[in-house]
Amino acid sequence: MDSNGALSIGQIAERTGLSVSAIRFYEAQGLVQPTRTHSGHRRYRRSDLRRLSFVMIAQQLGFPLQEIRARLEGLPDGRTPTRKDWQRLSRGFRAELQRRIELMTRLRDRLDGCIGCGCLSLDRCALYNPEDRVARQGPGPRFLINEAADERG
């Protein structure tokens, strides 16, 4: 950490667990914007630790970088985001996370039975699909997907 509290890329890597190349990639993607010293070394704000941690978590939850970047653009530029800034950002993810949780819960609860694939290969199926009617709705596990859509309204 320098006298201004800025962190080197090595310090950011050590604190986040990211490789230096991953941090450079995230910089190229516009997720962090370090300043440069006179000698060209990157210097990151302490708040970039939280930004990069947020990126890592959001990616693990399956959010694409484009969406993550769009959400992070809502944070203030030029100052460290406050708790309220982060709360506002996280609200946008809650509905999508809740939808995914509900879908995964349904999948977990039905994993040992038919999940609506229309295969008719099970001799006892709670989602019996005579004459493969469900195929007209499109490919994939239609019962599970349609049920999730119906519940969202």
C-alpha cells in the first residue's frame, strides 16, 4: 500500500485470491479502473477489493460479465461506494437469485423422477405426457421451465 492507500496489483491479487492476469482481464473488461504511477504501475483503490470480490461471487452464481459490468456502472465513480450504494446494487440481483433458487429447489426435489422431458421412458411418471403433447411447447424440460414461468406471473 502506498502513502495514498492505493494497492499494487500484487497486493490486490493477494487479498482477492485472483491471479494478476485475471485482474488485468477484469480491468480490460472495465470492471476496475486503476490509476497509473509515473512509472506506469497500476494502483488500485481499496474499494476495488470489494468490486473484484463482488465480480467473483456474481460469476460463481452464473451472472455474465456484461450484466455484472452494467450493475457496477451504477456505483459512484471517484469515491468509495457506501453501504447504501452496495445495497442498491444488490437489490437488482435479488429477484433473479430468488428465481434461480426456486428453480433449483424444484429441480432438486424432482431429480429422482421425471422432470418433464417428455421421454415417456419411466413406467411411473407423475408428469405423464400422452402422445407427446408437451413436445409442441418446445424442446427441453418444459414442465419444470413452464412451471417456473407460471409462478413468476
